[in-house]
Amino acid sequence: MDFDALKDLVKTITRNKVKQIEVLGNPGEDGSMVEAFYDAISKDKVTSDEDAAKFLYGKNESPKSQAYLRLKGRLERNLINTAFFVDVNQPMFNERTKAYYNCYRDFAAANILFAREATRPGIDILEHLLEQTIKYEFTELTAEVASRLRREYSRVGSVALHERYAKIHREYEDKRRFEMLALEYFENLINYYIVRRSPNEEIHQLASTYYDELQPLADKADTCQYHFHSAQIGIIKYLSINDCGAALKICNDVLALLRKRSNASRGALIGASFQKIACLIQLRVFDGEAEEAIEFCLSIEEEGNFNWFRTHELYIHYCLFAKRYDEALSLFEKASTQPKFESLSGAVRDNWQLYGGYIHLLAALGVLPQDKVEKVVGTFRYAKLSNEIEVLTKDKQGMNIPLVLLPVIYNLVKGTFDASDISPESLEKYRKRYLDNDMNRRSAAFLNMLIAYAKRDYQSASAEKKIKKELEILEKEQPLVAGQTYAVEIIPYEDIWAMMTA
């Protein structure tokens, strides 16, 4: 910043215009009501407005009282103010994250200065800021910064600088439009691809239309976000018809592109890696390529973060398909004992519940020690597990399938099928209603085998031909991909059958 701009900044930000900034941790506030309120929430001493009002003011205090509402408002303001002073020089912040935080903070500061008519320091801040937003490919912010600089230079009469920033603004508005188009198409797909996570021809057709429209724009857009979201659409296009080979090629292509660029976000790199790992699992490629991708994800993600848990989910999935059952149990123990495990919710929490159930099945099948499994996962109670799973039960032709099959297999293995409330007739009805379609051939075939097992005739001469036919279907068809990173089968059906009939 040149000295004239610095003088303007000093005259704008004068001491007598600044009151004490209300932030958390101000000297002398250790015993304040605001600090007590913050402490109570952070340590889970209170979980509602009613709890907080009673904790702070006594059992008769109403959460609608003026005293409580004023205190709550003050805490909210202190927290918002404190956000501007968060220390980004912590291990959890990588260079791109630090740049993102600093760029948006400086952009807010520049706009405040323009509002105070401190034009020179505002311009100086934005010009330095623009270098960073371009470097880290913050497309939307680059367009906003260039737009403001264009406007300011038009007012001061600098034709050359006005045209320079106008050109940058036009370029990045185009990039922003392309990014938003790719994001919009991706979100249109994912909204119901997650809910109905089994392969689906309708989703395939829509994804194909979107992908064909986006591909010719790639060179002109040429941002990491654009390449990532258009690749996501291409991956959905192929996974929606269970073509893992074609999806894997898109994963490899976008990862090769993103890993060459220093400005690629950690989220994009991890997201594309997850899908690559899932495709390798489905194709049963156990040559070390998946392990390399897993190690890459763990190398760029902090322990306990959401994607750290997702990486471990995929690693467990990989081990179950690769028949590395002891390793799967160790990974489950590592993740479930991480302090942030209990904060997982929704479909992610459901997945861990399912993995726990199938690890118990491995103990029932005799391939894992029962006592060790119970120590890590707890006691197996299917009714409790089923009640706790919230999201996956809605997907009747996708991830609900392993939840339905689990108690069937478990009771057959334990010899308690006849005493359970499951009957071959009810399983037949389920198969006809949900599994008799092209997308669920493997699940339908396996359920037929389980029904034969339940009737105790799977080794009879009359059933031998039928079982052989169903095994041929399992051999010919690969496991279905339910969603972008998960298969309907937690453990491959033919592996379960081999263990059941060993």
C-alpha cells in the first residue's frame, strides 16, 4: 500500500471511532455472563434455550425474558465478531484454506472502506487481493473483485485500468457462469440420486444430457471446480448403469488433471479419489491401486474430520471385498474409538451401523473371534440396529437391501431362522416386489439361494440345478453401485454363500 493510501486508511480508522471490540476472550471477561453462557454450551451443560435460561438465571427464568434474550444476542454478536480473528495458522488449515479465509476477510474490509469513502486504500487492498483470488482460483470472488475495481477506475477516469479490470471481470464472469452451470446440473442429479441410490436408467439419461452439454465447454471454463463437477456428472452417468470401468476412467482423468494444479481444493481431490476407490472395489481390483488412493486421502485430511471417517468407511469396504476381515475389524475399532465418531449422523451413521452388523455376521460365520467383535462393535441386536438406521430404510431397491438380508443370513447361520419372525413366504414377496428387475439380479439370485437354504433343500438334487443357475448369475453380474461410493453388498454374496456352505 502506498503512503497516500495508508494516510487515508489512518484518517478513516481513527481511535475515537473504535469502541472495544466485543469478542470472546476479552481481558477481564473471564467471569462474565457471556463467557459463562459460551462455556455452558461448549461443554454441553445446556442443550436448549430453556436449559440455558435456568442455568444462567435460576429455575424460574423464562427463555423469553428480556435479560436472557439480550445475553443470547450479545453472545451471538461476540461469536460473529470473533470469526474475523480466527487464527488460521493452525495445522487444520492448509494454504488454500488460509487464502480463502484471508481473501474473504480482506474483501469485506475493502467494501467497508469504500462505504467510508476511503477509495485509495480500498483499491489497494483489492488489487493485492486479486492476485490471490486468481492464484487460488476463487472464481466467484475474482469476478466480484474485478467488478469493483472496474467500477472504481471508471470513476477516477483511468481508461487503461478500467479496461484491464473489465477484461478480467468478463473472463471470470464467464468462468463463474460455467462453474454454476456444472454445479446446478450436479445438484439436480444428486438430489434424487442419493435418495434412490440404486442404478437407474432415468438418471443415466439425464446425466448423459448434462455431460454432453458440459464437455465442449471444458477448455473455455478450465477451472478445477468446473472439471470436478462435470466429472461428477460423468461418473454418475456411468455408475447409474453400473459401468464401473467407464466411471473409473473419468476418475483417473480428473484426478490426473487436479493433482497437477496447486489450486485444486482438498475436497475435490478427496471426492474424486473416493469414487476411484469405489470403482476399484466393484471391479475387484486388489493390486494396491486402491490402497495408494486411500493413503493419499489420509495424507491430506485431518484425523476426525468428516472425510477421514468416509475414507475409513471405504477402506473397510475394500477389506471386506478383499477378504481381509481382521483388518476390517481393526479399522472399525480405530474409527469408532475416535472421539468425533459419536457426532456422525444421517446416512453416514447408517453406513457404520451396517458395517458393524456385517462384522457381527463374520463372527457368526466363524471367520472373526466373537469376543473381539463384541468388544469392538458391541452386542448384536438387529431390532436395535434397524430402529437406529434412519436414511437407508427409504431406499427399498438400493441400500435397504443389505439391511433386509442381514437378519436372514444371521439367523440361518446361527440356526435360529425357524424361531424368528421371518418366513420363506415373506422373503418371496419381498423379492418379487423389490428385486425382480434388471438392476437387482444379484440380490434376487442370492435371496433365492437363502430361501433354498432356509427350506433345507439347497443340497438336494432338486435344488442343485437352481442353485447352480443362481451362482452363475452372481459370477456374471458385478455388485451394484448404490450411490457414488457404496455397493449394495457389504460383503460379496458369493463370499457369504461360500462361508455358509463350507
